[in-house]
Amino acid sequence: MTEKGSEEINFFEKEDILNELLKEEQRITIRLEVRKFNKPMTIIEGINEKPNNLEKLASRLKSFCACGGTTKDGKIYLQGDQRQKSKEFLQKNGYGRSEITVI
């Protein structure tokens, strides 16, 4: 393998390691809010948008929880009370257990 190919692999490995460290350092809050017509909405905030594609994460989270939702202003909104499921999903995907607060 050439030196250039080796450098590219090292760069991607360093980037992956950095992303994993950033995941573990974030303070994530999962809370329930009641909207119009007494409809519960789970709001996940505190996820850094830059290393994590928030739209992609929200899509995977909606599939896992089997619910609808959206992203807006750096937050993920899920329909219904999805607090425990979303916490489980985030923990399985490398976010620190002690950094996730459920309200």
C-alpha cells in the first residue's frame, strides 16, 4: 500500500474515533411535552448536529420506535411517549449512558 493510501485510512480512523468521543461527551435530554388536543410529543435535545447527521439519526430513531416525527432547531420530535425506546436506541448507538437524562 502506498503512503498516501495509508494516510487516508489513518485520517478516517481518527475521524471515527473523534466522532465516538464526541458522542460520549454530549448531554442529551429526552423529555415529554403535551401538545394540542392532549397529544404527547417526545423531544430529544442536546445532540450535536455536526458529527451526527440529525435527519438520518431521526429517521433511524423513528423506524426503531415505529412512530412519526421530525427535526427542527437542532431537536428531534417524536410522536407519542417514546422516552424509554429512544433512550435504549441512543445507548445502543454509542451515546453515553450517564449523559442521557430522561425527564
